[in-house]
Amino acid sequence: MKAQASPRLYKEVAAKLLQEIQSGNYAVGARLPAERDLAVAYDVSRPVIREAIIALEVQGLVDVRVGSGVYVHSVSGQKTIPAGDVSAIELTEARLLVESEVAALAASQITGDELAELEALVRQIEQENKTPGGKEEADADFHLAIAKATKNSALVESVERLWELRNTSREAVLLHEKARHANIKPVVDEHTAILNALRENDPAAARAAMRAHLLKVLDSLLFATEQRAVDEARRNVQAKRERYSQLTA
């Protein structure tokens, strides 16, 4: 049975891959085994392998080339992968736990002015989605505004810290960039559902709407890591078709 992702399982796998690189099993310029083969070798799930590769990538140890694979970029003298970074998956799991309850509390405290602010932010999210290369500032402001609606400074600081990590953790930043490159953006309908539950002053509905939204975010991040593998598979199939057409021409 495959080991499932634990808070630092991907770090352990990344450290083992680092040892393999440093021992010379994978020289600079060498291609690492395919994701599925690494998952079998380390007895972990493929998402764990993806996070481990991202951890190596942000350290400049490997290059991820779309349609080609993962290649060793450099061999450093470091013995371990730094423990300070938080992955996007870990961070979103934490947000799911914290922000769902924040939304529930906000539903019983929120004012008309705060609802009007959230409504304007939803419109801004929609506009940012239409702007090529647009930022996601309204998304962050939306979630922080909900935290402020709880009138609880500890919760506000907690949500602010989670979003700070989203923007400063190199692993989180890298995976969110991959998601944007895959054209994954904040979903207006999900934010509207949260707003509607808050407008009804319904804590259970607000909790459920926020939870559903952040579960979708988790899914999108996993999709972003899978998309690279899908693109590679499509290129391989196309290359085989072209070779076959040449042979039969």
C-alpha cells in the first residue's frame, strides 16, 4: 500500500533524491526517472513525488523541462532540504481548517458595510481574471476581509500569516505560479457562494462554502502538478504518430 502524504514526507523523499544526486547516481545533466517510477521506488504517492521535485527545484538542484522531464542542474554540498519552506499543499490544508471556521464566525458578526466590501471584491476578482497576467490581489483581500469581519484580532493575524506564507514560501510561490501558467484562477462562483452565505448570516453555510472553495483550490494545485505530466504524455503520443505517419507515407 502506498504511503500517503504526511506533513514532511515529501521532504524526506527530496532528501533521499538529494543523496542520490550527491552520491553520483544522477550526474549533472542526467534525467531523473519518471514520476511513476520514483513513486514505486520510494513507495509513496505521485503527489508526494511532485512536491519533492518542487522542493529540489526551488533549491536550484533540478530543472523541470516541460515535455522532457526532470534533469539534475547542480550538485550542492548541502546534506538536507531546508525545513523552513511550506508547500502550497500544506498551506492550503491549513487554510481549509482555519478559514472555514473564520467564515462561520464572520457570518454571525458581519456588517452591511463589510458585505458591500466583499461584493466589490468579488467584482474585482472577476476583472482581474479577465486581465492577461493579472494579479490575484482581490482574492487575498476577500479572504482577509472575512477574517476582519470576525472582530477577532487573533484570527485576523492567523489568516494574514497564512497569506504571507503563500506569497513568501518559495515552494508555495512556485506551485501557484505553475497553477497560473495552467490558466487556473480564482473562481468567481465559489467566492459568490461564500458571500451569499455570509449575507444570510448562516455560519454552517459559510463554513461549508469556504471549505468547498478551498478543497477546489487543493484540487487545482494537484492538477497543476499533473498538467506537466499530461503535456509530456501528449507530446510523446504526437511524436509516435508522426513517426508512424512517416513510415507509412
